[in-house]
Amino acid sequence: MTDDLALALEAARAGGDELMRRYRVSGIRENATTKSTRRDLVTDADRAAEAAVLGVLRGACPDDVFLAEESANAVTGAAEASAAAARGGRVWIVDPLDGTVNFAHGIPCFAVSVGLLVGGTPSVGVVHAPALAETHAGAVGCASAPGRATLNGAPVRVSATDTLPDALVATGFAYDIENLADDNLDNLVRVARAARGLRRLGSAALDLAWVACGRLDAFWELHLSPWDVAGGAALVTAAGGRVTDMTGGPDFIFGRHVLATNGRVHDEVRGVLRRPSFAR
């Protein structure tokens, strides 16, 4: 797994270099175009970073399966990747720029996320935030040992917070929030009333990485894609935390909803959240 983690780090940093060549503190809104909605942006930086990441991964592991957000077949690719994972294959899942809206507005909270599923389980994860000069990396160990997670090479662990009233929690919202029955706003109110504080970073990959390093105690979100979750989920697990879907089940990569915590507050947070209507 060490070789896979080194490869994921190399690929994420290659993507980060492409992002920083194009990043401007003043923002690049004029170069951003919309995809599914006015909030769902893509830039030349997304595409360049994806090409750089996949170039590294495919060069080293040509027989593995790859799923990346900006690929033309991303939707059908997700189904194929899910099937490959169910068969026990090696599946690399890439988000070349998680937090594109932040990037386009000159906000430094964005990241390259690289995750590896082995046998359907997140095994390696890297969340590289180049504008913050932070690289989160983790490899999941065996059942008796969670693994190891690092931030810029230094070991990190999830927080020791025991109760939701003492917890700092993060969430996010779908791009088409105005069209969804499961808009997450009811959960926002519930958690805001119960927790110490609530944050919205605009990057699920960073939310997960910050749970892993103990800055956040929990994170939940609905309507996510596999590339939003795969890298960060491995980090949380490697750091000793817990990742499930919002029902407490294992369908958090392809099931479109996730709850990640330090483990101690997991059941308490889950008890506050409403079960998504689309949960399987």
C-alpha cells in the first residue's frame, strides 16, 4: 500500500501544480463555465489538473479502473467503477478540483482528491490543498489497526470530542438545491441547534480531511458523487474515525450521502439527521 500512497501523492501534487499555475487570488470567474446548474462550474484548471493526475496514475497502473469527475463518461463511469469495486477490483477515483466555486472566486479552500478503492473499500487517500500548502495523506491498515494519516508528513488523528454539544460540524449543499426535496436545510437547522458550531467550506474533500486531522469533529452531506468522497473517506478511516452513509450503512461512496466523524459522536450526529428519501 505504501507504493500506492506514494503514487497518489505524486498524482495529486501534479494536479495541484496545474491548479496553482492558473489560480488567482482575485478569482477567475470570467474563465469559468457552467455544467448542470449556474452553481456547478468547471474551468480550464479542472481539466488540466485531471489530465495531470490521470497521466501519473495510468502510467503506473494501466490495468486499474479510473473514475474522474471531468471525464466525458463520468456518469456511466461511476456505474462501471461501482461494478468493478463490487468485483474486488482496484478503482482510482479522482476529483481534480474539489471546490471549483471557491477557486473561481479566489478563495483558497480547494483541493485535488485522489482515492483508491481496493475490493470496494477506500484504501488510500490524498487530499492536496495547494493554495493552503497542505497535503493530507492516508493509507488504511488491516482490521486490527486503522492505518496512518498525515498532514504535511506529520501524523494526525481524529479529535477526542465526546458529545455533539462540544462538536464543530461541517456540511455542504447540492448545486441544484432549489429543485430538491432533500435540500439538507432541515438538517442544517437541527445540527446548528445541537452543536457547538457549524461550518460550510465548499469542498467535501477538505471537510473530510479536516475531520481526519481533528479540526472538525463531524461532516455530513447529501447528493455527493464518488469523487467527492473517496479520497477523504480513506483519510478519516486511517486517522481512526468512522465513515458511513447517513443511515449508518456502508454505501457512502456510490450511495450519494455520507457521514464522517471522529467515531465518538457518530451515533449522536446520525440521530439528529433526517434519513434521505433516496437512501437505499
